[in-house]
Amino acid sequence: METQGARRAWQRRHLRQTVIGTGIVGAVIGVLPWLAMLVLGSRGRAGAVPARPLLLHLWEAGLFVLMCVVGCVVLFGLLPMALQYAFVRGARWWTGRD
């Protein structure tokens, strides 16, 4: 039977790996549309539309990538882990093991 400290250490490692993994996936999801926009360029743009400042584009792209990372970490990482933890705690309480 494993000790409480070993279980908590495993949970911390699992949480760290989940946050890192889902953060990388979120960064890739956030960067791909931006790279596609850079590759495709301004082919579909009307000629009369004034150009926006580059700093504004970078700010919006940075916010988009950040929101993708945070959204993926919460939606695909922390929420499923919280549901699993609640289910295990409930099952242990229900069976009288905890």
C-alpha cells in the first residue's frame, strides 16, 4: 500500500505534466492560425482598407495565443483532473475506504 506522501508526490507530478502538455497543445493551436495568416498574406484584402499598425497585430496575436493556452489548460487539463479526483474521492467515501 502506498503512503500518503507518495500519492501526493505522484499527483503533483501528474498535475505538472498535464499543465505542461496541455499548455503546449494550446500554444500550437494558438500559433497555427497566426502562421497561416502570415503565409497566406493579404490575398483577400480589399485595396481601400488602411493597414493597421504592426504592434496592434502582435498584441492581438499574443492575446489569442495566451487565451488558447489558458483555455486548453483549463478545459483539457484541470477540469478533467478535477472531475477524476472528485469521482475517486466519492467512490472511496461510498465504499468506506477513505
